[in-house]
Amino acid sequence: MNAVSLDAPYLDTDADQLCFSLDLTERPALAERVVSLGGLDVRLRLLGASHQVFAGPVRETVACLQGAVKGLPETCTRHLPGRAYEFGATTRRLTSEDFSTQVTQVLDRAADAEHSLCGVFPGSPEAVTAVVVETAEGPYGTGLLWRTWHTYPQNGQIVSTYSRLEAR
């Protein structure tokens, strides 16, 4: 799927403003795509420089949230009824050349993936939020794996997240 141009201001100005939640309801989305994968309907949602993924019992939000603790956990594991969920996040600050190369790789990966949603914010072709979801085999059968990227061209930061949801 090709990247969509998002008609909205770029809300998060720094990776440090991002927060993580598994308890939020829908936030206003700039773009949304629903895919059926691994026996679940998976909702990929792009917010203002952030995302939500709803898959089965998981309601993952990575966004700038009023009143929430700032920063993303390096890892988070939850045991849900019949399922296990794992989340991880990393933030990298890159040189402008390396940043541009990485953004191109993110855009290519999202375009090549069968199940993805990628948005480009106005003002910079390198201000991108992308989500790619695929099936992954686990010890109890097929699960889901999704990766996201949030890019911050003004300071060369890329936030990458990794999530896995599988039966247990």
C-alpha cells in the first residue's frame, strides 16, 4: 500500500512526548485500515504523528497523551485471556543522511507489505508514521506481529515499536 498524505498538523514534536497505553478507546484518526489476519480483524489507525492498533483484546496506543506519563517502555508484557501480548520500543537519533536512508527504508517496507498503513505529514516528506502487520508462528499457532515507525525529521529521531500477540 502506498503512503497516504495526511491532512493534519504534525502534533508530536519529539519522541520524548510519546506515551503508551493499552486502555484507551478510539482517538480521532487521520487514516484507518481494517485487515483480517490470524483470525482477527485488525484495525490500523494513524493519529497525529502516532498510532493505534486494535487486535482482539489489545487496544495499543502510542501517542502524545494529556496527563499521561511521558516516554515509551522498552518492553511491556501482558497476559490476556487466552493470549499473550508483548511490546517493545526503541528511539534512535541519526545523522541527516542516515535518517533519510532509514525513512526511505520504512516507506519501502510499508509499500511492499500486504497489510500496512503509512501516512506522510504535511511540511516534510520525511515526517512519517507507518504500521505493518503480519502473521507470525508461535508455540501455540499463528499469532500477529506488528511494527511501527514514527519519524521526527526536525531532530533526526526514529521511534520503532514491535508488538506480538499470540495464543497461549
